[in-house]
Amino acid sequence: MAWNMTWKNTTHLWLAEDILIQKIGTVLYTYILPVIVGSGFIGNSLSIWVFFRKSLRKLSSSVYVLAVLVSDTGFLVSLLFVWLEVLGYYLNHAQGVCQVLVYLTYVCSFLSVWYMVCVTVENFITICHPTHVQIMCTRARATTVVIVLALAALIMYSLSVMITKVRQSPGSPRALCEKNLEYQTLTSIFTYVDSIITLLIPLSGIAIMLTAMVLSTANSFRWRTESSPNRELMGRRLSAANPQVRVAKMLFALSVSFLVMNSPIHVVRLYYLLRSNSPTIADLSYGEGLMHLVLLFVSYSNCSIKVFLFLIFSRNFRKTLRNLCKGLIGCVFKCNKYKLNERTFV
């Protein structure tokens, strides 16, 4: 994850095979990356604002969604410094800034993945075990889980500060933020462990739970269609009465989009990790490098599209946002009217 931050200094290793990847990389990092970062900041901030409203924050699932949005925004901060590097501002290679950004990248990546696991678990209980919703899906339990995961990430990834170092590479005009060669063995162990806990376990768990939810939904639909109209009406009333059930579609969309947009790059990384003891971009062929670059940006985009998923799949989100916008517009008109009256009086 941390090696995403040194693109400008490693891409030249691909250029020997084909200049095309340089052009694609330049377009992606110069023009597409700021769009992802900018839209992500705006969309995530707007979503956080909406989910903090009383009508949505009372749900336990909203606690996990807010946690995902915050961790995604933290990851976008690290991407912002990558873009600044492309523009010629090498702030992420400064001593101190280098270690903080690598630490932030690791922590936010871990939290984004595991908070999405929590979202999926919450939805899994809602769909597959609806009788346990009131016991398992509580706001207090969700808050505790979010805090415990955050503390675990902050402690666990403090090691990344030690294995990251700013050093002058041979042939490079400036110092670079790189892995500390003094801890090469420790870095390899750290990379393998990180890959297991942020890749293999969570993505497999999300995929299994999503499959179970699809099968459960299909069985439930078949049961309703084959049963009497009274049972179907009763099922609809139960769904309408439970607010946790009403957000199930939105949570399912979040989990599916996360899995679809992040699994390819993680699978590719796992393949590179197993293929080489010290996987670097320099080890990739032209085709592999191009595929890695495209999949990487697909993964980045997942940090920015959640607001669109909320707008599409959550009626409560749309309603709350519409009310907030109406209130904001009304406040602006009142302020302008007040100022106009003051000037008229003077």
C-alpha cells in the first residue's frame, strides 16, 4: 500500500518496454486522481453531514457507514499528496511527513476494509437472521466495535513508522520515502501479515456473506410467492416496520461495490506477493504494469462513489439531504433578506 506513493519514481522502470504506459499513467495521475480525491472529499463530507442527522444516526448500521466514510477520507488525504508529487511538490518525501502518510495509508486501508466487513455482517444478520437484529444490531455494540478496530489499527501499524525511511537513492536527485533496508526481513513479514488481514480474510468473508444473503433473499422471495397472500402481506409489513431492514438494500450495494472494485487489485497484489519475495513495480511486465495501474484507480474510485450509492439506494438519505438543502437555502434567503432590510433601514 505504501508503495503507491512513489509512482513518479518507479514508473520510469516501465517505460523501457513501452511509452504508452507513461502516457496512461500521466493522464491518470495528473487528471483523474484529483477528480477522485476532490469528488471523494465533497461526497464523503456531504454523506457524513447527512448521516449525522437524527433520522439516520439512530441506526447501528449508520455508525459503521460513518466509520467507512471517515477512513476513506483519510485514505484520500494520502492520495492528495501523491497528486501533489505529480505536480512537483515532493512533500510526501520529507522526513516526518513520509512516515505519517505511510502510517495513515496503512491505518485507513485496514479500517476501510474491516468497517466494510462490519457493514456486511450487519446486513447479513438483518437478511439471514432477522430475529437477532434487535439483539445484535445495536448502536452501542457498533460504537464499541468501531473504537476497538480503530485502536487496534493505530497500535498494529505503528510498526510502519519504523520500517519506513527517507533516504537518498543512487542516481536520484532527491531523497525518497522508501522502505528501510535495515529491517528488510521485518518488512517482508509485515507485508505478508498485512496482506492476510486486509486482503485474504476480509474479502473472503465479504464474498461468503454476500453469497449467503443472495441465497437467503432468493429463498425468501420463493417462499413468499408460493405462500398465501396473507404471508406476503405480513412479510412486507415486517420489513416496513423495521428500519434496519429498510437500509439492507443500501448496505448490500455498499458491500458489492466494495468487493467488485477492490478484489481485482488485491488478487493481483497477492499473486505478485506469492510470486516474488520482494514484490515491486519493477518486477512487472508491460501488460502487468498497465493492468495494475488501471485496477489501482478502480480501487481508488471506491473511496469516492459512496455518495452516489446512497442517493440511488437509500430513500431516507435522499429525503434527509433534500430537507437539509431546503433548510440551507431557506437560511441563505433569510440572511439576504435580513441584510437587505438592514440596508433599507440605514
